[in-house]
Amino acid sequence: MTETRYGKGDYIFREGDPTEYFHIVKEGSVKCVKSSLDGKECTLKVLMPGDLFCCDASAFDGASHPGTAQPMGDVSVLRMKKEAYFKMLRANPDAAMEVIRYLGNRLNEAQEKAKVLALDRADQRLASLLVSLAERSGIKDPNGIRVTVRLTRQDMANMVGVTTETAIRIMARFKKDRLVTGTAARLVIRDLPKLKLLAST
């Protein structure tokens, strides 16, 4: 296993690259991006320290990466050659079971996201995203909980399946209701309990 550092503007891998490594975020955050036919980029998810990534199904079936992994600032990523990873799993049944559990969780997450996009209101989806970001990357701030991951309004809109204009309107309402403050680049959650309640009702 090797450790590689990346900065903003770098690419850990690009859409269409061969799946040669398994990756784990050690420090910082990484976003997974998919490009449309007209060249527009859509942020699918954000990865935090401890997250394994490599587009799992593609790595196992030998296909190329279906998306791009980009650092959101300075990041450190652990990489292991796919062949070495498979050899380790064959020699260690307990590790193989952990990977199966991990893949099962990823499948559950995908199914839950599909349900949310189909059934939940736009404000519920955005509130749920903010709650997740606060719980995974938040640090204490005098005004509440500061989200350390820096997302654009477009990133947020992509991740919850709405237009950028809709995301802007909802965030303006959240600010008016004193749920959040700041900008997308420096966002502070002022009332996490109320955001959680909104996300679930």
C-alpha cells in the first residue's frame, strides 16, 4: 500500500481510466464527479477520511472508472494495487467478509438515495444532505457546527437532484429560518436538531 498526496485541481483518477487500484481517503475530502454528454459535471457524492473508493463494481469486473475522483483541497489517499487487494482477500476470509458488508452498505445507501430522490421533497433532501455533512465533517463553531467540506451550490444541487436555482432558494429559506448561516464555501449549521426534524418530516 502506498500513500499519495493530491491538491485541488489534481485528479486521483478520471472517467474512463482503468481500475488499477483500490483507494482509501486518509486525510481531506474527495468528490466523485460524473460528466454528461454535453460536458457538464455532476457531483455524485463526497468521500471523507476512512472511505474506500474505486467505483467498486468496476474494480471487480475489470471495467474502466465510470466517474472522476477529484480532491477538494489537499488530500492524502492510500492506494493498493487491485491484484494485491484480491490476494489479501483470498488469504483472509474475515477481511473478505468485511468487504462484503461494506458493499452491502453501499448498495443500501444507493437504494435509500433512490427512494429519497423519488419520494422526498427538495427541502427534505437538502436538509438531509446538510445533516450528513455536519455529522461527518462538522467542527464546533461559536454559531453552531461548521461544515469543513466546501461545496458549491451546484455541488449541493447535484447531490440532491434539484436545479441550482432551487438549491439557492431553499438555502435562502434555511438562512431566514436561522437553520444555517454563511456561504456554501463556509457553511455553519445553526440548528442541527431542527434540520434533522425537517429532513424526516
